[in-house]
Amino acid sequence: MTTTHKNISVRVDLKAIGRRIREIRGFDLTQEQFGEILALPQTQISKYELGLSAPTVEILLKLKAHSGKSIDWILTGEGH
């Protein structure tokens, strides 16, 4: 029995993820207020939104719980 493995290439677009996080935050919350909800400092929210840092799995789960958006959508823009 032979098993073949294909290389899967995935490109992570941190700026696009940041735009979707900004969309989740909306216009009613400041970065500081959103950070309080996610238990993060404002500076980290800014890094996410600018595409300078990738959210951890824990933060992705918090974003999902807060927004009702899927993790797939947060990461790729696909799905709900």
C-alpha cells in the first residue's frame, strides 16, 4: 500500500484577516472597548487590524463567539 502526500500551499493574508476583525468590531466599539471584551490590550487589537500579527486560536474562538462568524470566514473570508 502506497500513501502519497501532496504539498498544500496556504497563504495567510494578515491584512485581510485584520479587515475582517475590524468589521467584527464595528463602528460602535473602540479598539480599547473591543480589547476589554476579548481580554486584550488595545495595542494588540491594533496589531491584528493592521495585519501585523495573527490572532491565536483562543482569540479566533472569542471572535467567533462575539460575532457569530465562522473561523473560516475570519481567516479566509469564505463561509458565514
